[in-house]
Amino acid sequence: SPLLWKSIKTGLSAGRVQTVALRLICEREEEIRKFVPQEYWTIEADLEKDGQAFQARLHKLEGKKPEIKDEATARAIVADALKIPFKVTTVEKGERRRAAPPPFRTSTLQQEAAKQLGFSAAVTMRIAQQLYEGIEVGAEGPIGLITYMRTDSVRVADSAIAQARDYIGKEFGPRYLPSEPVVHKSGKSSSRVQDAHEAIRPTDVLRRPDDLKQHLDSKQFKLYQLIWRRFVASQMTPAVFETTKVDFDLGRFVFRATGSRVLFDGYHKLYHEAHEPEEGKTLDDLPPIPPLAQGDVVTVKQIAPNQHFTEPPPRFSEASLVKELERLGIGRPSTYASIISTLKMRWYATAKDRRFAPTPLGETVWQVMKRSFPDVFDVGFTAQMEDELDKVEEGDLAWQQVLGDFWGPFAKALDAVDVQKLIHDVHDLSGLHKEKCPTCGSGLVVRSGRFGPFIACARYPDECRFTRPLRRDKVPDRPTDEICSECGAPMVIKTGRYGEFLACTKFPACKHTRPVPLGVKCPKCGVGDLAERRTRKGRNFFGCLRYPECDYSTWNRPVPVACPSCGFVGMEEKQTKTKGVSRKCLKCGHEITVEEAVPAESVAG
């Protein structure tokens, strides 16, 4: 972290798992930027048999997988295929059984809650914590509704399995109850599974979600329902599908229709898994095909050429990032929520449309870490470290040996870092040696200061005071309706070292500045606006702009939201692990819980 302060700016952090997660996001973004779309065409035939429509796709072209690069070729194939009757040459039927998924582990709960409910990992863990610690359930008082939510195991207590099987038999009947209890395997290396806690499940299957709905808020209900259904479904019989493949051999062309239909819904009676687009189609997505036999001739409604372009790999969603971290053996499921939150809080990555993209700051941080410690932040090294830490926990490896093996090479790599060269490389300062100080004509150099590196005159600070920030991409001024209280000129919003502030447009003739108002009137004097300010020690707080006439201040950020109780426009927002994001009226103290909020950027001047 100190290396980041010297080469980028203060307040940044790096970590063994956090930085590898950032690496995955940055490298995926690089793949997307380098990707060159390729045009290709597919041929689909809309067919019909006995009034039932279905579709077949060109499967083989002259005995090979079709590779159609342009529209002319595609249309020529369509023209030829339209001349040939579609007669069924082969029908292949099969039966596929899809076993019920295991009950949730921490990581699978985070993934499924993200896909089905749109919850972030942090929100999922916070609500799970509430369900685990206890919810007031009428006369029963506080009841813990689920087992411990930080676990790698899919193991379940025999008593819980017996209760679930008894419920399935009574509620759904014997067809949905396997003859023996279903035993699930973790799917992970047994050496990597922490088995101290069983899988995440309801503490009592008889506490059905609908029976508890009146005692839970909407998010608690949705998550409890997801956990309850997944657990009960995990002890149910498999879903059974009939799959059908029908080929139409037209000589040069082979068209194939594929479909499926449900023979028995099994655990799908209660629970369906969610899938993201990049995970591909499942048996549920295939439409049924009408009954066909060899020699049947079907009606051709149309044959259409369709243009496509290859697509780059998708950005990570919360679910797919958690899945990838677990697949690579990086970190612990119980830490994934905090890792993802840190990437957002530090503004290393943003989640647009629920997909992670690195910020310029995040990419710069990764460049510094990659150049300085390529081995430490290698995916394989991090996964190996996880295994070694497991062995330390189990007593199979001495912690002194693990620490010694890591610290020796790391200390050498740290000592070998040339900070000046690193700053030049990362910030692309290859032409700096050609520039001259605009004040005295001396050369320019890079200096490291309290707030990170900056460019300064070679004679700074004794003989020349010229400095400038490393980045030239200055944020443009934004006009406002504010008027300078000293000279009456309009004021604009400028962006400085500490964020945004209001400045007079007559600068440097008038040097008046003040913080940007937050759109909330002071609840104490009712006249002044509230704005973000800084203490002498650099800590941010929010206070009245009429100070010292009015001394009102608060540590929590005020937001211009009307209080539902008294109507005053101004509530302070804060976030805790137990309550999440909440708002409290600055006037009457009325408090409400709100959706998870993205951390607001500093606007101090």
C-alpha cells in the first residue's frame, strides 16, 4: 500500500486477494478492448408438422460444420435448400435426469441471490446475518431462522434431512421422495472445504416462508424463501427430460432440430436454478418438437439467413466473479462480499448494469502491482497460499515456514522497485525530460509528496515553486447559480485535490472559494446550507456554511430527501453491518432503512 501512495496517491490499498480480484476485472476488460468482432451467418428453417411449429438449423454443410462468412453465401444456401423437400432421416430420443442441487454454501448463496434476487454479495450476507441472529416471530420472540451463513460445506445434519424428507412425503407425495436420503458432494477438493459448519439451511423446515412473511421485510422474506426452497429441493427426486434430435439430410445440407420436454418435474416442483446469458442454454430452454418418425415430410414455412457477430467475453457480474474466485481457489467465500465492497469503495471498479468495469484508478493500481510484484499477485501463487494457510490451520505446516518463504522474495522485490522509473512508466512520462519549467526554464522532475507524486521544477522548492499534477486530464469547470459573496461574480464548480468546490470566476483577481452546498438547509438555523468540510486533521464532516454564526455539524452525510414523518428535506445517511444503509431525519430524528447505496464521492473543497 505505501508503494501505491508514492506512485499514485495516498489512501489506496492492495491485498493478496483484493488485488487478484482487481486483476481478473482488469484483464477481462483488456480482452474486451482487444476483441475484434467477426461476422458469421446461420441458417434457420421454420418448419411445421400437424399444425405444430418448430425450427431446425443448418448443422452440416458438405459434411462439415458450416462456416458462413458473408450474406451472399448464406443466401445461395437458402436458395438451394428451398428446392429440396425436408424429409426426416433420423430421429434420436434420449432421457436426461437433472439431479437436485445441493443446499447452499456461502459462495453459492451469494451467486444465486445475485442472479435470482439482484442482491449484491454484501446485501446477501447482511440479510443472512439477520436471519441467523434472530427475527421476532410473534409470541415466540426472536428466532434464528437459518444456520450459520459462512460455510464451505454442503453437509447437513441427519435430523434436518429426516425433517425435510418427512415434509416432502406429506406435501408432494412419494414420487418426489427418493428411496434414500440424497447425499451431496461439495464439488471442491476435500482439503479446501472448511467443514466446521453445515450447509446453509432453515433451522426448521416447518417454518415455511409464507407463514413467516408477516414477520419479515421484503428482502428477508426473499432470501429466506430462496434458502428454504433450495434446501427442501435438495432432498427431492431428479427432474427428468426427454430429449429429441431430428436430422433432415438434404444431400449437401443437414438441418437439425433439437428439443426437450419434461417427463417429470421432480425438484423443479419447488425450485429452479437461475442462469446468466453466458452460461448457455439448458434443457428448460429447448422447445418441444412434434412427434416425428423417419420418412416424415414436414412443411417448410420459410428458410432465413441470420447475420451474427462474435462477441467478446462478458464483464464479470457479482455472481460470475464470486464463481471465478472460488474456481481459482482464491480467498474464502466468507470474504468475497468484503473484497467486492472494497473494490467499489476504493473506486477501483464500478458496477454498471450489474457488471464490473475497472476505473482508470483501478487499472493504474493494477499496473503498479503487476510491474512491481508479478509473482505475488499471480493467480496460481494466491491459490497456493490458500492451501498453505489451510495446512497451517490443520497443524500440518509451521506458520513461520510459510511466512519465511513468502517474506524473503517479497522483501527483495520491494527493495528492487525503482519508484521514479515506476512513476514514469505507469503515468507515461517518457517525454518529461524534454519539457522546461514555464516559470524559470529549468528541467522538470517527478517528486513524491504527501498526497502522491507530482511534477515539479528541478529547483523546487527552494528556488522555484512551480508544480503541476501528473495527470493533464483536468475536469472542466461546471457553471452554477451561486454568486460570489465577496465580489458578486458567478461561481463555478472546480475539482481540486480534495474533490469539488465553488470558486469565483474572477480568479485570480478574486480568490474566494467555498464548499459545494448539498441541497439541504441547516436544521438548526434554517438559513444556511449544509456542505462537506474538513477538520484540521483531514477528517470530513458536514456543517452549516454560516459558521461561526451557526455551529451545526454532523459526521454523517446529509441527503436532500424529505422525511416521511415531518416533511423536512434533509436526512443523514449512514451504513452499518447490521442495519445496512439507513437515513435519519436531521429535524425530528425519524429513521428509515433504505436500499444499499453506492458510496458518495467527496465534494470537499
